Amino acid sequence: MLPPRRYLPSINLLTAFEAAARTESFTIAARELNLTQSAISRQVKALEEQLGAALFIREKQTVRLSDAGVEYARHIREALRVISTASVNLCANPDGGALHLAILPTFGTRWLASRLPQFIAESPNITVNLSTRTQPFSFEQDPIDAAIHFGIPNWENTDSLFIMEEEVIPVCAPDFKSRSNLKKAEDLKNVTLLHLESRLEAWRSWFTYYQVEDSNIPGMVFDQFSTAAQAAISGLGVALLPTFLFKEELDRGTLTPALDMPLKSAGGYYLIWPKDRSNYPPLRAFREWLQKEAHASPTQ
């Protein structure tokens, strides 16, 4: 149910207010919107009367936002951006729809990107927009239809689709391995370990699995697997990487297992989406395609 009309000002009033708030000038806003200064003034006044709040403080020939106006402008600017984006997407693809998907950077570039052309060929009316996320975010505050997430699907008010599990293994540059004389799991405590910011417990889990006391785990922290992998290739240390994402480097020999001691990760890759987006046609089509693609593409 929509809120009362009082709380739904017209687009004309809101665009006039947004321009005036951004420029803090009715005159500049009028030029931007091809209106007169008096027209902007009247529209802002009408909006204030509708809301029952003063959005600007008027001082002689100048105006500045009130505290209420500052907060209101922030929300209205974002709302107008969302409306504008939706309109652009509709104009660009009137017979289909847009899927806004948040992805993990390395998974997106190493696994998903090479497969997306197939989905686009099968669903030519759907536009896929990708953006990367390495930290948790809220679907309520971020205009994203779905996200590819690693871990346990425990986000509130969401549904999920399991994509795949992964196996990680300690890897490093070949010359680093020969210099470090790595023979057993305990030896890794004597070298620099490369950690992923979003998986700071990964090395501890690996040591625990191989029954090594992990009281001291020194190392460097990276925000993405790709940069950790490059650091390992450059000889900075040992990284714990998913084998399916770095098969090319392992096959080529730029990376080599520091020890042949893999570990199945506790979490998995999931497609996650808000419950109220479950029946959104572009998301439903992508979900069905992703399920088939993951089933046909083993990670090992």
C-alpha cells in the first residue's frame, strides 16, 4: 500500500528541490532546469508546505539547507537516481529487464565472466550489470537484485541457491618452495602466509585440520584472491587458494602446491537474493541457468 498523498510529492517538486539543494541557489537550479528563479522558489515553497517542514533557511538574497533539508536531500537524491537508472534500463531494453548482480571479484573474473556470454545468448532481452562486493552489505540499502556469496547462507530475509563447494591448497612460487624447504605442515609456520581479508580464519582452519598448533600465524592480508595469488607468484609467501580458480597458474607452473595438503572449505558459493525478488523474471532466468551451469562445471 502506498503512503498518503501528502508523503508522495510530485517529481517536479522533488527535482526542483534536489537541484536547489545541490547548488544551494534557486537561480542556478532554475538555469539547470530551464525554469525561472521564481518558479523554483514556488516549487520549493509548495514542497515545504506539503511536508510541513522548512527545507531551506532564507537569508536576504541567499538560501542554505536547514538540518531537515540536508537529510531530506540525501534521501531524495538517491531516490531520483534509482528512478533514473530504472528508466534508462527500461529504455535500453524495453522487452526484457536488467539483472543487477553483486559478485566476488575473483570468482566473477575467473569463473563467471567466461560463461556469461552463453547466458546472454540464451536470454538476449536481459541486461546483466555486475558490481563487486568483498564485504557484507544490505539488500535494503544497496540496489542489487542478487549476489554471489561465499560462506553459509544465513542472511536474513533471503533465499539462496547452492552453486558449488571448493577445495583450497597452500600454493607458492616454485623458487620460494625450494628456498623454504617445505616438507610438512608445521614448516608453513616458519614462512610468510598470505591471508584473505574476508577469510581471516582460513589458515587457522587449515592448521587445525592438519593437527598443527596455530598460536602464531604471521602474514600479509589482501582483499582479493587475485592479489594474494600475484603476491605468491612474486615470492612473497604462501597463499591458501581455491584450486578451481587458479588451475591455469597451477598447470602453467607459475604457482605450485607448497604442500600437497588440500582442504575442503567449510562454506560454499551461493547465489543469494531478497525473498521479495524471487519471482523477478531476469533473476529467475539467471538462477535456472546458473544451476545448470554449476552442475555441468565441477570445481575439482
